[in-house]
Amino acid sequence: MADRVTTVVVGAGHAGLAASHFLRSRAIDHVVLERGEVANSWRTERWDSLRLLTPNWLSRLPGQDYDGPDPDGYMTMTEVIGFIERFSTGAPVRTGVNVERVERTEEGFEVSSSAGDLACRSVIIASGACNVPIVPDFGELGVHQVTPFDYRHPDKLPDGGVLVVGASATGVQLAAELRASGRHVVLSVGEHTRMPRRHRGRDVLWWMHESGVWAQRYDEVEDLERARRLPSPQLAGGADVDLNTLTAAGVELVGRLAAVRDGSALFSGGLRNVCSLADLKANRMLAGFDEWAGISDRVVLEPTRVPGKPRLRLDLRSGEISTIVWATGFRPDYSWLDVPVLDDRGRLRHDGGVTGVPGLYALGLPVLRRRRSTFLHGIEDDARHVVDHLALRLSGTFDQSVSEAR
Amino acid sequence: MTTTDNGVNVQALLDAREALKGAPEAAQFTWRATSKWDKGVHSTTTIKNFYGLGAEQSHKSETVFAADHPEVFAAEDNGITPIEYLLVGLASCLTAGVASVAQNRGIQLNSVTATVEGNHDIRGILGDADVRNGYNDIKVTFNIDADASPEDIEALVAQSQKRSAVFDALTNPTDVTVEVA
Ligand SMILES: Cc1cc2nc3c(=O)[nH]c(=O)nc-3n(C[C@H](O)[C@H](O)[C@H](O)COP(=O)(O)OP(=O)(O)OC[C@H]3O[C@@H](n4cnc5c(N)ncnc54)[C@H](O)[C@@H]3O)c2cc1C
């Protein structure tokens, strides 16, 4: 007979720990199963120089605000790990336990793990949205390749130039760091989200937060599917980085990597348009902030400077570059989830964190319940709501009308 | 509020997008053209049928396109140059995109003109191995009169590129197979 517990939370990142916080406050008996240590992703899947792109004052978890000396600073990885570790105090976490399978049973679920089986009535999936780096398949390329999970520091790469593919937060940060280390860097730019670090003297994320943009609910977002796929903003913790600062530093911009043919990387000729789209969108965002603040004049960003003749081809065998860094996004891993809740593209189907399978919940996915859902400060509302729903169901007062109400 | 009418049935397009979510097979289209050599560098291409929505389809009528080369190429100029057909495709695709996006965004268009210029170094096709055969670059200039701000018009044009089949086909490589049957 498997051991029993009411609720199993998969993953001890800040999302799983926030779930535990609310489960504890409702005295719902639960365990948090974590394959590594608390804050495992921050410990094992990030590069050395990474800092949060959200300022310290936004590092808020349920019952735990930032209380250090530098509210406008940006945490290093060591600081994030410490912050999350502190938040885990009192949570029933079992570390070093890998969840290998979750399946449905009559009463709820059976959770099989590296430490044995557990029977439970509900499961909260908090295993993260970024478990696997996405790497497009262009076949054999003959150069060294790394993902953001393997990348640690410029010194760890073989000598030579680097092609960084992807210009979202990760790609622009790594391109800047590699260029600063003295390397030749080519940055392949597809659709991206431009965001200036500051607007009218304040951190742009202050505007996102205060204007209410980030608090927008998932059921009020016009094109939710699109919002959930939005690339991360071109921001770095502290430093100003966008395509213009990269160009000024000597990074060569090219279009989206479209194909590899006869040993050459071929880039899209649509670079100018993806930059125009991002510029227009960034200016619209800033105008929206100003409108909210009742300011009538407008700040217009310097347009992205696109090279006059962006290169369309890079011979990967010429020795110009020795390494490709794939900054092409991440996806969750649900290979252990044996419950039919994935859509045809492998994404979890849910309505604000509530899946169609009674008792199965998710946290930490993009725009789960609000635009800010995947950020540290976005978890509180989401976790409270999901645990409220879970508790209502357990108490038996749950009826179908609740599950259908948004 | 007046209703926008650019003559694009956006609702039908949005409905199609919804319907195809559940039926990706139906979204697979094959476009076809048949070309016959006439004489010299003159050929005639006809287009009538295509495949899509899981079945053979046809246009209301067959269209015939003559392709030739101008007299400065020592040809008879019975029709436009093949590479000019790419400009026809690009301009009409982007223009259709502008109209559709405008309709979707509630922007009334009064007039839309696109001028397309493709710069071509013909030494490539004449055998100079250092020069590319195709266009070196293409420039499209839109003149749009619409009931919208300059920023909104810019956004229309940007979005139409983002959704354009021909813009994609020209800016990204496509695998092409040519066989002798
Ligand atoms: C590069 C990068 C930078 C980011 N920067 C910021 C930032 O500046 N500010 C911000 O607010 N957010 C940032 N985020 C977003 C977000 O805060 C992080 O992704 C965060 O790690 C998400 O927390 P989480 O708890 O949802 O998932 P995770 O932190 O990934 O936690 C999931 C946990 O589940 C465990 N797990 C997974 N599968 C299993 C299994 N089968 N069995 C047992 N355990 C399992 C993992 O080991 C992990 O510890 C960033 C994300 C990335 C990728």
C-alpha cells in the first residue's frame, strides 16, 4: 500500500513553496517533492553572472518581502537562492526526490517517485515552466553548441567567435557578456520584446507594476495564447542592454536563423521588420504608461539601428565562430505526467491553474492567472487562488458551478 | 462610431483560424502552376487549380501569365520578366495584409499604393560566380491614406509583413526540388 497524503506539490521552487505556504495556513496535509534542493533551478540551471531582472523591492513572496539594504538593486543567484531558502522554512519539503510518474486513481492520484509511491487526493504541478532549453534541430553543425543551462562563463567556451541565437533576455545578456570578454559576437534576432531599463527616471518594471499592466487577469487578456508565448523582455539586472547598446559594443546583428544549408547558417531578411515591430510595441507600451500617469507628452525610443545590409549567411566551417549559444527559449517537461491534460503541442491545458482533471492544479506557468504569474512577485495571488480552489474541493462543498466560474 | 469597411471579411478569417485549430490537415494547401515554353525565353504559365481544406479546389477562372524578357535582353518582350513576378507577389501580398490588418483594427483605408523596387545585378545570371543570381535587395514603399495616426499606419505595415506569405518566402530560404519527370 502506498503512503497517503492529501496533497502532493511537485517542485520546491518559489511556486511550489508558495503553494505550501497557503496549504499550511489552511492546515491541509501535504508534501513538496523536489528532485534536487530547494531553488534547484536557480542553483543548477543559471549562468554565473546572472542577476534577476526584477528589482529587489519586487522580490516579494507570500509573507516575505525583501528587507535588505538595496531595494533598487538586482539579486545575484546566491542571493536568490538565499531568499527562496528562507521562504522554505517550515515547508514539508522532501529533497532529492524525483517524481517519475503521476497517474489518476479512484480517489485522486498515485505519485511514483524515486523515494516510493504516494497516494493523494490532489496534486499541484509546480515543476517550473523552463525545464528544457528549446534547441531547433538543424542537424549536424560541426561547431560547439551550448544552451543557457550549460553556459556558465565566457572562459568556459572554446576560443573563437560566438553566434548567439535569440535576442530575448537571455540572448541579449549573453551576447553582451561574450562581447565584453573580447569575442566576436553575431546575434541572430527574431521577434523580441524591447523594453528600456528606465522610463522617466524609474525602473520600467515599476511602471509595469504600478500601472496595473502586470496585474491584468488572464481572462481579461485579449489574445491569451499570444500573451503566454511572449518572449522575455530585453532587460538585464542593472545594466542597460538592447540591440543598440549591443551594436555600439560591436555585436553584429543578423536576422532570425532560418536554415542551415551546405554548412552555412542562413538568416532571414526580415530583421528590419522584427525591429520595427519591437520599436512600435515598446513605444506603445511607454505611451500607455504615460497615459496612465496623465502625462501628455511622449518619450519616443531611439529606433533600433539595423545594419544597412544585414548578413544573410555565415559559413559555420570558416572558423569565424567556434560556438553557437542557443538562447531560443525554454519549455516545461511533463514526461512524468501520465494524466491526459496536455494539448497537441504538449502544453498543459488549464483555466487559471485549474486543470480539467479534478484535483490537478498548476502554478508558475506564463500568464497563469495574471500577466505577472511567472515572476517571483506574481506567485502570491495565483497560489492563494489555486489553494482556495483545492481546499473547497476537498471540503466537499465544492460544486460544479465553482469550477466553471472564473 | 462608423463601421470600417475595407471589403475584407475578417470574421471569416478569424473563424477559419479557430476551425483549423482542431483540423491542422485542412490547413495544408498546395498551390500549382503549369508553364509551357513558347519560343526563346517566352513562356506561358496557367493557374487554375489548387488543393486545400482537404480537397481539390479551383479558381473561378483560369489565369494566364506571359513571361519573357525585355528587348534590352535581346528578347521579344511578350510579357514581364520572371523575377518581376516576385514583385507582383510581394506587393499584392503585403497590400492584402494591410487591408486585412486594417479591417481587424477598425482602420478605414482610403487608398493604398505600394511601390516595389528590386535591385538586381544581372552579372550573376550571365555567369559571374561572385555575383548572386537573385535580387540583392528589395525595397517596398507604401503610400497609405487612412483614418489613422502615422504610428498606427506604420504598425499596419509592420504587421502585414509579419503575416505575409510572400515576405516570408522571399526573406527565408525555402527547400526547392526540381526534377525531370
Ligand atoms: C534565465 C531565467 C531568468 C529569470 N529571471 C527572473 C527574474 O529576474 N525575476 C523573476 O521574477 N523571475 C525570473 N525568472 C522566472 C521565474 O522566476 C523562474 O523561472 C523561477 O525559477 C520559476 O519558479 P518555479 O517555482 O515556477 O519553477 P522552478 O524554480 O523551476 O522550480 C521547479 C522545481 O521543480 C523541480 N522539479 C521539476 N520536475 C520535477 C520532478 N519531476 N520531480 C521533482 N521535482 C521536480 C525542479 O528541480 C525545481 O526545483 C527567470 C527565469 C529564467 C529561466
